[in-house]
Amino acid sequence: MSMKNDHSIELNHFSNEHLDALLSFELPDDQEQFTALPSQMMSVTEGQHRIVILSENEPVGFFLLHSTERVKEYSDNPNAMLLTALSVNHAEQGKGYAKRGMLLLGDFVQSEFPECDEIVLVVNHQNIPAQHLYARVGFKDTGRRKIGPIGEQFVMNWSLPTTTLS
């Protein structure tokens, strides 16, 4: 199932029809240091989910959701998922796609991964635009810090309402 909002922005699971567009993604160096291009994320293991941000059915953004052991580095919650590698193709930046995609994230995760009630991520202390984006869509700074490849990272999380099935 996909989730849509205004301007036909939707989140969907990766499929091979998205491959060519994702492989063409480019990022300026000052952004690439903080994330990974989709082309670097094409081989995934069990528990890693490639998610595409689509605008009018064209891939404009990409990220990974993890339900792997790696999540335990950032949360003690067994139902948490980790978001990594968020990127928006440079040619499509400045159009609000990252924000609108992230605003769909809660509903998407609740629909696709109903057992998940928390999403965690790490953002580099120097990556101010990403920090603002995540805060605007509902992520909170947990106060936890990690040292990443290029310095201190803030651990942020978003608690999702739990849907109990009767």
C-alpha cells in the first residue's frame, strides 16, 4: 500500500521500475557527506526496507528503514525502526519533497509495519537543514549522542501511536 498527500507525493516500497531514476540521483558534496546515494543502497539484507518518495509517480527521494540488530544501537524499544540514507535528488531539491515525504512517514509505517511504534535516526550535528526538517515533522532530540564518521551525531526519535488490533 502507498501513502499519498497533496501534489501526488507518495511513499512506496522500492520496485525495479524505480531503479534507473534512483541510479541517476546526484547530491552536492556538502550533502553527500551526510547521507548515501540510492545507488549505494541497492543491495539490502533482510530487515532493510528501501522506500521511495514519489512525485507524480517519479522517484524524487529515497531512504532506508531498518528493523535489524542495528536499531538497538539507538533505541531500547524492540519495536523501533531506524531511518537512514534519506536523500532527495539534487535536481528536485527545494520543492518540499523531503518534508512532505516525512509527513507521510507515520501513516506509512503504521500501515506497512504495524508493530513499529517508534522511528529513530541519527543526524550529524553539522547538518542543520536535516535537523530542522526532522524536528518540523515530529522527531524529537533524545539527548543521546553517537560519534559518527564525521563527528557527533544527534539521536532523534518519533513515537508513533500504537494501533491495537481487536
